[in-house]
Amino acid sequence: MQYAGKRLRHELKYIISTGEYRCLKARLEAAMSADAHTADGGERVRSLYFDDVFDSAYHEKASGIEMRKKYRIRIYNESAALIKLECKQKFGSLTAKESATLNMDQYRVLLCGGDCSFLLNAGEMAAGMYGAVKTRLLAPSVITDYLREAYTCENGNLRVTFDSDVRAGIYETDIFSPGLITADCLEPGTLILEVKYDDFLPGYIKKMLQIPSHRREAVSKFLYCKNTQLARNPAARGFRFTAGIHQMQIRETMP
């Protein structure tokens, strides 16, 4: 499915219990392929989300706005080998995602609010982020961190993921910080199930995914993590985390 030149995918999300997770995992392992990281116990996914001076991404998600977008930088297993800049757009229940790669110097520029004109030469999505930085003061907002298990199926280009140990960065926004302080975001004994597919969800997989308590929810790790950050660190509300500079000042004033 295409819209405005972008490939759209269906995305369904649920909060499930650890008991339901074990049941679903046992079913899916018989019909789908676990990716290499899942076979090794899962992959740690860490993202830095950006928001503008009005906290638009946060408020639009909290309000259930149908058409919205978010920018983020994502790494895997805390490694700098692959640093991805992504823009995720929502069109009701459909999503589109565009990405580009960054090097460490470019990441540091975006983290600390330096000259990010390099974005203008990195494609349409990155140029859009540059415009948001310049016109809406887009800046780092919150870190999300979780363990992901993924299962795939060629039919429908289906991907089913289980995200557990979802945690929020509390005081800083450097995804490579060795001393990053995080806090749990979900109720104990729960995790997030996500089902993503192109034009159709295979019927036999749909049956496997059925559990009595299934209720589709407007689940957002970004929203959960931002709420956790604000609860633990109220100073993050309305504060421009652009920087590195703020984090340096905290360190310098500590006894």
C-alpha cells in the first residue's frame, strides 16, 4: 500500500502478560522464523526521540492525533556500528518509516545542537528534520530502551515482536552514555506485542495470535518513556534538552 510515495504498513500493538508471551512464543516458533538476534536471547534497542519546542510529538500522541510524525536516532545492543536516523509517520492505523545512516560525528552534532546542515544532503527525510530543527527548535527529548524478540514470515511481509524490559532515560539524552540512568516504564509482568504487516495478515497466524485478554491499545513506548521521565525528573518538562551543555553543567555543579 502506498501513500504520498511512501510504503505503508499495518501496525497493531497490545500489552500482554508474561504468561501470554510464553504461550504466544511457543505457537509462533512453530510457524515463523526467529531472527538471528532473537535466537541469541533478543536484541537491545535504544532510541533517542526528538521533539519540538511545543512538545508536539508528545501531545499529538497523547491526544490521539491520527496524522503525525516523530524523528529518532536508533542503535542496537549499545553499538556504534550502525546509527540510524529515522522518521516514523502515522496515518491512522498505518505507518511509514524512512531512515538514513549517521556517523558518530553527525550524531554528536544532533545531540548537542550544532550545525546540522549535513542533513540537507542526506535525503528528503533528513532535510525535513533540518527544517524542523530550524523552524520548531527540534531537539532531543527522551531515550527509550528495551529488549526485542522478533519473528518473521514472508506471507504478508509479517513481523511479530515482543518488547520487554522497557526503560526510559531520566536525566540525559546521550544513547552512548556509559552511566545512563533508566527506569521501568511498564507494569511488572507485562510487555508489548507488536504485529506489523503489509496488505494482509495470514489467517493461520491471526489464529495463533488469539488470546482471551487481547485488546488492541494505542501503545507507544515513546509516550510511556516520556511520562516516566517526567514523573522522575519534572525539570524535563518544557526544558530544551538540546544539550550536552546542560549535562556538563550538572556534572560541574555536583559536589
